[in-house]
Amino acid sequence: MDSPIPSQASQFRPWPNQAILVKIFHWVNLISLCLMMTSGLQIYNANPVFGGRAGWHFPPIFLLGGWLAGGRHWHFAAMWIFSLNLLGYGLYIVITRRWKHRFLGSNDLKALQNSNNKKRVTYAWHRLAYTIIIPILLLAILSGLGMYKPAQLHWIVDFFGSWQALRIVHFTSVPIVVIFALIHSLLGLKVGGQRLLESIFW
């Protein structure tokens, strides 16, 4: 008996279509994050958070700026781009009411505990990741502003308890954001496959 021929619907699935603003937000996020991470490592090398000036340094291949002042210029320029892009995305999801489908709700918690629907559980994990990353990003921006203008924004330094605590919070926010990006991508792959990921940028 011949194997069944796949239906036309299964052969020609529609390509996921993302709004142009979503593509722009993702591209700006990706570029500004890369600029901030590489320039941030340049700043880190001038006075490592862990171990002082004698602490472990990152290799030049991962650095941007050439020296401390150059790293700072790149870092703060990219920070403004990232922050304004994040604000724009926040306004976008509020105006389009996408926030209703982005963040964790009581139904998602129930799905994580009881649902046997794998796709539903994946969406719930995605919303959990979106919800957790918001305070992390706010802490990263707040701690960065405190390091940028410690005299003018001394209350930020006081909020974190000390200058060193401020630096540790800011530094550790970076791997958390990278982990979020990986989880975000893996969950997208699980739900929509390679086509969904490609549609976010192209």
C-alpha cells in the first residue's frame, strides 16, 4: 500500500508574517546589545568587578572601544539606543494590546502545573520568561545610570547599598539577558520552527 500523500496544506504552510515594527525592534535590540556587551567588557577590563585590577581580563577580540574612555562612549551611546527602543516596544505592545498575550497570567500558571497540551505549556513558559526579564532589564538600566552619573544620581547607588553592589548587579544582568535570549529563541523554535525565527528578522 502506497504511503499517503501529504495534503497541500501541510506542504505549503503560510510563512509567518511579523509586523515591520517587530522586525525593527528585534534588529535594534540585537545590535545595541552586542555593542553594549563588547564595550561593557572593555570597561570591565579597566577594573574587573571580581578580583580588582588584578582580576581576570577578557581577550581583546571580545572588546569594543580600544580603551576605557572609548568603551564608555560606545557603551552609553548603545545604552540610549537600547533604552529608547525598549520604551518604543513597550508603547507598541500597549497600543496594539499585545501585552495581553505577552505576560504571565493565572491561566498560564495553571497550564504549567496541569496541562498536557505541550504547545499551551510552551506558550506559558514563554510568557513566564517575558515577565521575569522586565525587572531584570529595569535593574540593568537603573544600575547602568547609577554608574554613568554617580554624583548626580547618588540615590541609585544608595538604593543598591554600595558602589561594588551596583557594579555586581549590572555585570550579572548581562548573562541573564543572554540566557533569556537563548530561551526566547528555543521556545520560538519549539512553537514555530525555523520559519518563525527567520520571520522575526526578515
